[in-house]
Amino acid sequence: MSEVIIIDFDKNAPIAGSEYDKLAPMALPGYEAMHQMTLACLRSHLHKMSEKAANLLIVGAGTGMELVNYAQANQNWCMLGVDPSVNMLAIASQKIQEHNLSERIKVFTGYIHQLPNNPIYDAATAILVMHFIPDDGSKLDFLENIFQRLKPSAPFILVDVFGEKGTDELEAKISMMKCFWQEAGVSPEKVSELLEGLATGVYPIPETRVFELLQQAGFTKIIRFYTGIWIGGWVATK
Ligand SMILES: C[S@@+](CC[C@H](N)C(=O)[O-])C[C@H]1O[C@@H](n2cnc3c(N)ncnc32)[C@H](O)[C@@H]1O
């Protein structure tokens, strides 16, 4: 069995913190549109639940894309951003301060299982995070930890690279991604690094397995709301 490599965004990130905000929209198909769609999904669910004020859990908050976007668009939303990367959260914290959002956004450096195990969140997101976690029980554990901290009927947004390694379908998508990166102006050196990251530290799973894991964790009403070549986005409900 091949060695399990865990990507650490402070040590061996495919896109390091300092270059993340510039490179993510170039490297991830529909990155900004996807974030706009996640906001629409959350608003649609939370408004249905008549939640004016809402408390959101942002897992893998990175440099703060979700935190700042969601807080600016919704004056009554409060958020906790969780991420093990000191470098990524330092950038997020700077943005939170610059936008005067410190009252409504807190960050926690670490992992979801380290948070209190109370169902206090009205919604959660894990955007471009779970594909870094191997499917050896760890992905299920990750989803269960999120499920436990959500209130009943809360929406959960999952966005990940998906597909089965070694299949014609994923190989075809990788080939499309190489052309996408070329069109976007990503340097050949960076393309090699991204492909190396995929080969060693990214653990995509087919959509059937995404559904299976979400259901095993307890989620229902799973809907795919977004596809960007090899990236999928799903909304599920507790
Ligand atoms: C590709 S970035 C995505 C950041 C942000 N969600 C976005 O859409 O731009 C992945 C982030 O997930 C974090 N991460 C990796 N493993 C994690 C885990 N097990 N729990 C929480 N965050 C994790 C990384 O440190 C990194 O900041």
C-alpha cells in the first residue's frame, strides 16, 4: 500500500498561503463563481429556516474567502473559521481586521474534533478541504465531527476534487485541467507541482462515495449544485 501523505498548508501546500489568493482563482475552475453559489445555497436554506441571525462553522477557512464574503453579505451572520494552518489563518485574520469584522468572525487554529461537541451551528462549510483527507475512515470521521456540531435541519456545503484515480473519466478531466491551467496562465512549474500534489496528497473519491459518506455521517437531501471540471459542490442537510 502506498504511503499516506497529509498535506500541511504550512509545509508542503500545493498552493502556499502567500500565493493562494492570486493562484486559487487561476488553478480552481470557477473558484469565485463557486463561492458565490455556496453563499446562495446557504442563504436559500437559512432563509427557509427563518434564521435571521445565524452562527456558521467554516471548516478549512484558509485565507478567509468564505469568512469575509459571507460576513459582508449578511450582517446577522457570525462565524467560526477553523484551520490547522497558521499561515493561512494569519492572512484571514488580517482581512477580518481590515474589514472590521472581528466582532462577528472568530478563528481557531486546529482541527474540528478539538472544538466543543455541541450542536450550536446553523450551517457549516468544508470547501476544498476533505480531498486532502484519506478515505481510510478519516473522511467519515471528519464529516461526523461536522454533523455533531450542527443544529437539526442545518445545511452543510461540501466542495472537493472528485472522481476515481486511475479511471478514464478522471484521466480525461486531468487532461482538461492541464489545458485549463495553460489558458489561465499558470506556469509549467506550478502545473507540475499541482499534478505532484494530486498524485501524492489529494484523495478524490467518486460521487457515489461522496453520497455514501455524507449519508453514513447522517446527512440527507444531498444535491450537487456545482461542477468545475473535476471539482464538485454538494449541499446536504442534517
Ligand atoms: C485549498 S484551501 C481552501 C481554503 C478555502 N476554503 C477556500 O475555498 O479558498 C484548504 C484549507 O484546508 C485546510 N485544511 C487541511 N486539512 C484540514 C482539516 N483536516 N481540517 C480543517 N482544515 C484543513 C488547509 O490548511 C487549507 O487552509
